[in-house]
Amino acid sequence: MRDLVAALVAAALIFAALSLLTTLHFYRKRHLRARERELDRGRTIIVELPTDPELTLFTEDAEHFYYGANLIDKREIMAVRVLINGSPIAAFVSPRWTGTAHQPTAFEDRPEGIARDRWDVAIETTGGTVLVECGAVRERVSQELARKIFDAVKLDLE
């Protein structure tokens, strides 16, 4: 009887492992196809953001930035800011829009607390503000993602 239970448990574990392996395989293929589609469109991939349930790409071409399905026209960008827990820590205002009055971007602080600092990038355009959520995955990872997006937008504004 004990051998039968052990065999059933082993079979269940093998089935679970194969199921996870199959899911991972299809996830990787789907992710690779998404990256290839972006590259085929002539876009440059700046970062891959850890969003739920999959990664979201932040890309650019000559005229626009793309945050997932959101299109951000480069000519309409007035300012870019790096936010930590909703408060700006770095900012750059476009020289094209220096005569326009800006309100500093700030968003509600999230209840994650100091243990899970939230890193975001606010891209202010003439049509509103786009909040690019970089996440709260270990401080360095999210900080690097936010910095890469900030630098790419800032470089375009300069």
C-alpha cells in the first residue's frame, strides 16, 4: 500500500513538473514572438517591464515611444520624471516647452511601505501624463528599469 501511495505521489509530481515545463516553453515562445514583432516594426526595445501577467515592452521608433499598447508622440513630450513611491526624484523638462508652466508630477503614495519602494517614470505630454510603472521588484532592478526609460526619453528631448 505504501508503495502505491509513493508511486501516485511520484506520478503527480512528474505530471506537475511537465505541466510547468510546457507552460514555461509556451510563455518563452510567446515572449520571443512579441519581441520579434516589435523589431520587425522597426522599433528599438528599451526595457522589458515586469507586469502582471507578462512582461510589457517599452520601445521606441523615430516618431514615438510605446508603452505596451500606449503610443507616446515624441513631439508632444513636455517633461519626464523618475518617481519613487509617487514622489519625483529626477526630472528633465523639454527645451521645446520651457515657456509653458508645469506642475511637478506626483502620484499618491502606495501602501507598500518603505520595504517595497515603487519606481515609476512619468512622461508628461500635451495630452496628459503617462505613468510607466517600473515595479517594486528589488530596489536595483526597478531602479535600473526606471533609469533606462528616463535616459531614453531625456536623450530624445535634448
